[in-house]
Amino acid sequence: MKFSTKKKLVLGMAPAIALLVSGGLYAEDMDKFKLEISSQSADAALLELGRQTGSEIMFKQGLDVQMTLPELKGEHTLEAALNTLLRGTGLTYSFTADGLVVLEQVKQEASESKEVEEVVVTGSRLKNVTTASQVQIITREDIKQQGLGSVEDIVRILTQNVSNVNAATTNDNSITATGAQGQSAINLRGLGTSATLVLVNGRRWPQSSFYGNGTVNLNGIPFSAIDRVEVLLDGASAIYGADAQAGVINFIMRKDYVGGETTARYEGSRNNGNMFSLEQNFGVNWNSGRALLTVNYKESKPVNSVKAGLTTSDFTSLGGSDNRATYYAQPGIVNSADYTLIGSLPEGDDGSDGVAGKLSPDNVVPFDQAKILGNQATSLFESTTAFLTVSQEVLDSVELYGELSYSANESTSSFGAPYLYYTPVPTTNPYNDTGEEVLVTTIFATELLAGLFGDTRASSDQDSLSYTLGVKAALPFRDWELDFSLSRSEEDFYFAVPRMNDALMAQRLAGIDEDGNPLPIEQIVNPFGDGSAQHPEAFEGLMTVPTDGSWAPSTTGSEMDSYLLSVEGGVFDLPAGEVRLVMGTEHRTEILDFTQANTLGLSVFAPEREVESYFAELGVPLFDGVPGIYSLDLNVALRRDTYSFEGPFNGPDMPFSSKEFTHTAPKLELAWKPIESLKVRASQGESFRTPTLRSLFSERRAPYIGWDPIVDPSRPDLGAQTPLWTTGGNPNLKPETSDSLSYGFDWAPTGVLEGLFVSVTRTEIDIEGMLTRWTEVFYDAPELLFEIPGVVDYNADGSIRQLNFSSFNLASRTSESTDINVTYDFDTDVGSFRAGLNATYYSVFKDQLSEKHTPKYGDGKDNGPDRIRVRGLLSWFKDDLSLNFIANYSSSYEHSGAGIYSPQKKIKSHMTYDLTASYLMEDSGWKFNGGIRDVFNADFPFYDGFGRPWDPRRVDTRGRLMYLEVSKSYNLY
């Protein structure tokens, strides 16, 4: 926010009206005018429009009208000219009863997260209508002023986001699957990363082929090209289709910048997670079009776990568990051939002078994994992104546009130390002087840290390419406009991890090569000692990336081809205003390619799905200016989607077959203003999510002996049985469905409280038929397995022969939360201020397998959302300088013990503070942004869960972070 002296002089002449231009009333008969308006600043262009049309145009106080508007020539109605000039500016207009044109900016909620009264893109496909949707906006200026350096940073500040896929969690295989490094995702309301729809410029972004469940990797979105982020915090399948159960996040890219801009940024982290980025923008306008290219390079160093607080894996002194490993150690654990424990060497013994007589069970010491986890709490991440947007008017009322987005991300991370587990070491090994072949369990930690294994890091690459071609055309009636676009998106994911060559290790342990020749002592591995006396030659070539088998490099792909056609415009006028309608169709083809997904353990096939959609949305202003009703607006949306799946159900060797799901999702919104300053709103809708391609198509594994028994409730006389198990996809799955109800109010008073904005929203989401993993059913409600057709196979005597596991449509989930957003703008003699607060309170978050089973509550627990999250902001603006103070709070929560034993019961709350500043040297084009995030380097609340004493889903492992960003803008010609 910047209040220039010029704007204060011109716009400060009246509280609401800053400027009155030209004379004459607006012509109600929609006459066309021959216009000649060159590309210039908005205020000058609109002054010229008023002069050429003979219209009175008023600007509301504080309106930013310094952006450059495109050239406009030819015959246009006043309304069509305004629509063309103001498109993409964030400005809107209305006509008063006496025909004046009033220009204003969409009202916003807070500098960091602003709620709009009139949603132009996200939340509705209609233009210039009042909606009941709760939409938060984060502008480019907010991003700069608050020191956010990545898309992950943006979603982290949303109080509704439950971040379980980020730079820290994807580096920990106990939280996310192996190979997830380099991924980042949004999880609104904690309903899952696949329950939030991700859009870029209103169009779907391709799903991550690694997850293959609809989850989008946000690291593929070009951060430097973002103009603003709009977050719809409500179910929206009736508008955008499936996967919008929790809401929608829409990244709107820049397109109107003119000139060159170079930006460099450096972040220095207390815990070594430093980052450098370089950004370049080139934007040009010409008489009938424009183009903008943005390129960005970024490198992020890994966070050092020791600096972050990991000094030992024994957390008992903190009230947690002793997480040191007991299944391997260094010096190694020696057993006889019949698995009888012999013992270990004393600590500090390198084993070079023999082991006989020195091995003892008393020497076995649990291995402290902090020794090898100290290097990285996050991956080394390198990213190059580019975004190009071009538009060209080819006729007076036709615009062609195109977009191209590219990203190439690389990440590497430590994958732990190689180890031996009950591995034979014969007497031919010169270090084995026991006189018998022994079984050794050891971890090569010392050797790893000494670099003897070479590069043992896991590496992954994610490359994505998306492009869109489209046309917008004004239709020959009222203000109707047609928008048609074709899009194609591709994402490739590669993951490789070096593995120990077991055959070569066996030779090095035996001291004999594959031809039976003895090896020199320098090439023989000593598995008994502490690793300090190993010879480098003994480890040469031991770590390689396999070329085949389940640990060979994995390559997955995701493709999406689509077209989107919509028409929008006014239908007819009511006394309260214009009825507007949008309708259209969308078609998508989505393919996931798992043909080389070895590392991920997936089936070998490339399933695809076709999506055919038809949608319509109607905005009706019901009442306006009657007693008790300043305005009353109704929005109705309806969308019908048909999903057609084709592929080899039950495995790659099965014949191809098809399956179809059809769902119609409605949504109803009502916005009532009893007075101008108060809007009471409510929306109710239905959303859905189709089964994932993996859950439908996963190959059924060969039967294996189950590791836990089960009792058949119809035959308890047979007692606990241990049948065969098999797992695979379930082609009989149905879509999840959800009902959402959202209601609240927005209050923007005038008079002494002018500048205050208060918004309160209650959101209730109920999901039925939720996809449920078989493990949850088996361990929590095994009796349900006998009610699902096809799960249990019997022998002739009535005993259980086999259990056929897969995912099921069983569980329900309920999420109830309240969002509070407050902002207050006020001016003083020392500058302008903005105080803001965003808070989310979760009152209910529960899962239930069936009505007869006890619900599991996740609100305020480690496996659910925080009960309370708050982000407060105080900003000061004076001329070209601004300062921002930000406070971030998350409440304490309980340790659920789900899948993790821990004596810990409660995790403390977490509070951090940020201080940022911005300075603009307007005449020279220089801009400086800098500051400190987590000013006091707050201690991470202790959490006993994932091998490190913090919860990476809830803290930024970088700790205190200082940053400086320098930008220089300039003319290109």
C-alpha cells in the first residue's frame, strides 16, 4: 500500500469521491462511441474515456489508478469499453441511479489475506456479481512485504492449511512415501492434499505423478510470475468439478507488466537452510496486444538437523521415547549361525586386531541415529521456472491469448547409511578370528560420514510443461463474451537412490572375489569394529544405482489435455439489477504413466480417464433498496461431470475395460445486505471426489501369509484364523461425496469506524463414502470386512481361505471450523497503519468407520488440524517506506499415539514473530525488501514422533531467517 502525495492531493478532496471528470449522463440506450484511446496510465485513460463518451466517471478515494491500460480503438459501448480497459486490473465499476460511472477496487480483507465482496475469478465464473463465497486474496505486494520466498511459504501462512507435504516432511520417509522429496502440497481444512483443487489462471494444474491421487506439486508453479493468489475456502465442485471438497486455490499470473525488472534474493537461515534466487521479467505492450516473460532460478540448501536441535535420538530427557536403534549398531552385533547372540566389541575398538575373546553382550549399545541424521532435515533443492503470456487483438472484439509455463526442479537428500542385517561373515575374512562363520548386524555410519561410500544421496527430478491457447470474443448481444481455450500439461518425475551391491559386499566380506581368488586386505570389509580403520578400497563400487529390479530408478508421468468453453453475460434486467448467466463445457483426458515406476513399487501400466463436464451458474439480484434490504442476491450453480476410466483393472496383464461415474453437484448462495455496510451470507453445496487411478488399477499381489489373525463373527467356534492375504485395486469403488455449509457475515462500517473490516465464517463439511485403507478396517473394525462382497474367500469347511484387501467406500469425515478475519486501516500524522488478524478455530474434526463405531477425533491432535491458528499483522506506511510486524500462533495439541508409541501426551503451543520492511526508490526503479522471520528463533515444541524432536508438519525447520531482496525496474526501449 502506498499513498503518494499526488494521489492525496487529487483524491483527498472528498471522503468518497476523489475526481469528477467530463459532463453528461450515461446513455441508457447503450450507444456506441468511436474511441481513440492510447495505452497509458489508468487515470489518464479513464479521463480520456469520459471525455470521448461524454460521461461522468468518479474514482473512489484511495483507488490505485497508476497501472498501464492497453490501447482501445474502434466503436464500443461505454460498458464494453470499461470491461476491456479494466480487465485484469482488480478494478470494477457500477452505474448510479442518475447514470454516473463509479470506479472502485474490490474490497479486501487484510494485507496478507484479503476477502473480496465481489469475486471475479475464484468462487464464481460470473462477472460483477455479489457472491456469498469466502475468498481470501494474497497479492504480489503482500508476498513481497511479508518476505515470502516460495509457493510453500504462501500456503504456510494460511491458517486453514494443514501442511503435511513440505520440504521437511518429504525428506522424512516415516511421514511421506520414499521419493516424495521435492514435493509440496496444500491441504485445506486437513481434508487431504487431494481434496483441494489447484488452479492456475482458473485452469486445472496437472496432478503429481508421484502421488497419482489428484495431489498437485506446488513447486512446479512459477512463483516469480504470481500476481495474486485467491483461496476459496468452501466446497466448489458445482463450479470447478471434482477434487474441490475443501476448497480451491487459484494462482493468478502477471500479464500487464511493461518494462524490465531484475530481482535478486538471499535468505540466510539460523539452521543452514539458505536460499538464493534470481528473477528476470520482460514485459511489452503494443497497439493491440501485450507479452510478458518471467524466468526464475532458485537454490535452497538443506537444513542442518543438529543446528535445528537433533543431538541425540534418545528423547527420554524431554519426556519422550528412546528412539535409538536396537536392531543394528556400530561396533557390529555378532551372532552365531543359529542366531545366538555373541556380542559386540567394546566401544572405540576398530576391530583391526581381531575379535575373539573381546565380544560381549554387555558391549551392545543402541545406535544413536542422530549421528547420521545430522546433515539434512530438508533436501538440497534447485529450481528453474519460466512463464510466458501473450495476448493479441485480431479484431475489434476478438482477443487471442496464449500461456506457456515450464519448471525443472532437482532435489537430493541423504538416504541414511548402508547396513548389514544378520549377514554371513565367513572365517575367510581375516578380521573374523572366532573360528566359525558368524552373522553380523551393523551400520556403516562412520564410513558414510568419512565419505567412503561416495555419493549415497537420493535424487529426484520433476519437470513440467503446460501451455494454453485461447480466444475471447464479444458476442453480438448485450455484453456477452465467449472464452474458449485448449490446454496441455505434462509432468515427469524421476527418482533414484543408490543401493548397496549385495553380491559385491558378500565378496568383500568373504575376502574372495567372484572367481575364487583371495582379495588384498585393502579390499576386505571389516564389519566388526567402529569403522574408523576401514580402507577406502574396500568400499569402492559398493554403492550403485540398480539398473533393474524394484530399486531401479523410477520414472512416472502425468499428462492432461483439456478444452474449456464458456459464455457469460447479462440475461435481462430486474429492478434490483442485471441477471447474469454463465454456461459452458469442459473436457479433460488425464493419463498417469507408471510404466517405469520401479522404486515406488507401483504396477506397470498407464491408466487414463476422460472427463466430460457441463456447467451453468446464474446470478440473480432479488431485491435492492427496500426497507430492511439494501440488497439481496442469489447465485445458483450446477455442474454435471462424467468420469470414464479405461485400463487394465486388477493388473497390467488383465484386459482393458472401462468404468464410468456420473455426478451432478449443485450449489446455492445467498448474500443479504440489510444495510450497505453489512453483508450476511450463506452457501450450501455438494462436492465429490472420484476414486484415484491407483486405487482402481493397482495390481493385485500374489497371496501371502497374513501376519495377524482374525475372527469370523459368524464362526467364532473356529477361533482366531490366519488366512492368506492379497492386496490390490478395487474396481468397484464409488466417488466420495460431501455436503458443505458455509455461513457468516462481513461488516465494513462507515463513520468513526471507517476503515474497519470484520469477517466471520463458519464452515461445516461432511464427507460420506470416504476412501478407506484396508489396514484401518482390519485393525479397527475387522467385522466390517465380512459385510463387504468379495473380501472373504472360504474353504469348503467354512474356514477363511483368503482375505482380498483393497480400499473401500466406508468411512465418513466431519470438519467444522470458524474463520475470523479482521483488518483496520487508519491514517495518522506519522503515516498510515493497517492492523489485521486471521484466525481459524476447529471445533470438530472426526472420522468414523460406520455409525456403530466410535468416532476418532483429530482436532487438536497431531494427526489432525491445530485447534487454533492465528496470524496477526501490524503495518505502517509512509511515503515509499513500509514496516510490517507479524505474529504467528498455533495452539498446543495432543499426541495421538497413532502408529507411534510415545509416553508424551501433549505438545506445547508455538509462537513466532516476523519483522519486515520495504523501501521503494520510485524515480530510479530500485526496490528493497528485507527482514527477519522468526525474529527470536523460537524453540520448536518437542514432539516425539519422527526421529527428530520436532513436528515438521507444524514448524519451519529453517528457524530464524534473515532475507534481503533487491529489485530494479527499467524501460526496455
